[in-house]
Amino acid sequence: MFNKVLIANRGEIALRIQRACRELGVATVAIHSEADADARYVRLADQAICIGPAAPGRSYLNRSAILLAAHASGAQAVHPGYGFLSENAEFAEQVGEAGLTFIGPDPAAIRTMGDKVAAKRAMRAAGVPCVPGPDSALPDDPAEIARIAHDIGYPVIVKAAGGGGGRGMRVVHDPEKLLDAVTVTREEARRAFGKPELYIEKFLEHPRHVEIQVLCDAHGNALWLGSRDCSLQRRHQKVIEEAPAPGIDAELIRQVGERCADACRQIGYRGAGTFEFLFENGQFFFIEMNTRLQVEHPVTEATTGIDIVREQIRVAQGHALDLHQDAIRTSGHALECRINAEDPFSFVPCPGRVTVWEQPGGNGVRVDSHMSSGAVVPPYYDSLIAKVITFGATRDEAFARMRVALSEMRVEGVSTNLPLHRAMLDDAAFRAGAVDIHHLERWLAKGKEHDADR
Ligand code: ADP
């Protein structure tokens, strides 16, 4: 049992976690870099410790500085948020060795899921449907590699077992290009991830990105909390998310959700997690599991009424979940727009001082943001400055509320992608639901063509 948590993150999620702690009566320690010294959540925390200069490697990724801050502050637990050290098994281990609680799963679970081949093997064993292809690393023998790809059927995708952030992947349409793709990807994997292991799977051409949120305790309880659709992406980065995934049979989602919960029980998973799937032709195909809180968790909170961060903390304190699968009802519909400080056309990050900040409100509107007038968006980190979440009884109502919310939002001093969000809400295909993961890129490319014609 702990009553003081160090939040090893920054930005909107640091504030989100802080709020959950405060609601539970748990004291908070904010750590921050020199660049974030004036941030609002730093001011609001019970205690704040500067752990280093702006560069993430010397602050938010500096494990020994964070552990030292935990020790100095008397924090008994560490919440890693998302990004930074949240999926670093070694850090989770060090936190444990220092006698502190890591608010997340065991290092072993993080390690297994961080290796995509091991993750796929574990999921297949647990009955979770996976993308066609072997759940073992590629051999060296060229003839054997060619046979595996042939058996799967082209197009295939060559992926690094240790890959992440949309890197270390290559699509192959033509058997003659397979071996070159393997060589290049292997070299890239060795350099970028320090691990040359590769695998091949079927390349799905028009999938949707649909994911299942899970929540587990240390007493063998595992729940699934409905689905989310995160197909609207640019360069593998999610832009708008929603819950539930529209147009998918509830029974099909239930079956997959049950499989995910079973898998969690089998691997002894603890805490919050997300199973990511590609969904094509009415079928789910597992691609990876994220062993942490996700940026888009609020849409699930809106549709289930469950505070995921609060539950994460309570589970880490050793409490059993007092929720039961039968009692979990998802109702209504939620949308989330990720507002970034970036140029709306070139997508180049746009750090600077926010001179005017007016955020929306009203029925069914939630804004998770660490910004205010006068706040600074530093150039060193992710450009996410706010998440606007709307909830409605129906998808249409959630859309209508989002339209109003975004019309109320005013940000000056830095450019944002608000124009892109406003345009997307009026896009007929997105409005209809069930667009694939290439929709936004196609839409942007079309816009460029129009511009060129003018
Ligand atoms: P990362 O950990 O780098 O995010 P993922 O395995 O989650 O890697 O894949 C990232 C993205 O790459 C997916 O969201 C999808 O757009 C694409 N992708 C991955 N595997 C496949 C596949 N088998 N078929 C089609 N697209 C894929």
C-alpha cells in the first residue's frame, strides 16, 4: 500500500495522473526538466523536483535521476504514463529493486510484449486471432525465407521483432524483392533496436485499427472494457479516436474481448493494457499489445464510466478490482481529437508561447490539457497540447458536440491542427464510419492535388 506517487512524465498525462492520485488522497511528486519548470501540473503537485536539462535523455529518460528523486521525495510508487519509460522493462525492474511499486505490469510481461515475435506466440497460444504468418523469428536460409513468404501469400510485411513507433517494417509485393527487403530491414533493426530478429506476416491492404482496452488486478481478475477505433492516422500516429469501433457486430467484439481477457489471465497480466488489432473483412488480427496507459483512454472512460487511471493505481496498491465483466456496460459514443502544436499543412511542430488559450466546455465535453494562456510549448517533446473528448448518446451526438467544442476553442501564439480536425468532422467518409488506416493520408494527398490544380 502506498500513499505517495512519483509521476515520471510530463504534459497532459502528468496532469491526468495527478488528478487521479489527488482524488484517491494519494500525494504526488512531479518530476520535470528545466524546460517544464513553470508547467501548471508542476505547480499543482504536492512536491516538485527538477531532474535535469530539457533533453529527454537527460531528464524524462534519465532513470537514475528519477530513482534518486523518488528516494529523496519519499515516493513509494512510480507512474510512468505513456511514452518515455512506460514500456521499459529494465526501468520497471529497477523501480522494484529500489523497493518501490511500478504502476504497471511485471517487467516480464513488458518484456514479452516488447518482443513482437514472443507477443504473437503468447497471443496465439491464448487463442487471440493473429495476422497470418509464423510466430517465430525468420531463419537465415534464403530458400527458407522465400518459402515462408510464399506460403503466407504476397503481399507480405517484413517486421523487426523489437520494432516500435512505426519503424522497422517493409512491405513486399514482389517475391524478387523479398531478400533485399529482409537484408535492409535486418540492418535497420540491428542499428535502431539493437536486435536483428525479424518476422514476416501477411500485409493487410485496407485494414482498420481497432483495439481492446483491458484492466487486470493481481488477484486473477481480468476485464475488457470495450473497443476503440483509431484508424484515422497520419504516419502511424493516431489523430482522432472513438469508442466503440463503429459498425462492428457487438458479439464479435465480445468474443475478441473475452479472448484478450483470457490471454491476460494466462500470462498473469496486471494493470491496464491495450490489445491492438487490424480489422479487415470482418476479422480481427492481433498486431501488438501496449503494456501501459494509452493517450486515447478517455474515450473508453466516457463510454464505460470507469476511471482507468484510478483503477491502475488501486490495482498497484494491491486492491482487487471491484468490477465484474457482466456489470460493464458500454453506452453511447465518444470521440477524441488530439490537438497538436503544429503547422496545419506541413505538420511541422510549432513550439512557442501560447498567448491566448480558450478551451471548450459544456455537456459531454472533456478537455485534458496542461495548457493555459501564457504557457510555453517547449520544442523538445511531443507536440500534443490538448485532447478534446466528447460524449453523446449516439455517434451523431458525439460529432455534433465535437463540432461545437472545436468551434469554441481558441489558441493563439502557436499554430495547431484544429483546422484539420474541423475538416475531418465534415468528411463524409469519416462521418459514415469505418474508414481504413490509409483514409487520412489519402484525403491529405487529394487536398494537395486540389491545391496544385488551383
Ligand atoms: P509499432 O510498434 O511500430 O507501432 P505495429 O506492429 O503496431 O508497430 O504496426 C504499426 C502500423 O503498421 C500498424 O498500425 C499498421 O498501420 C501497419 N502494419 C503493421 N503490420 C501490418 C500488417 N500485417 N498489414 C498491414 N499493415 C500493418
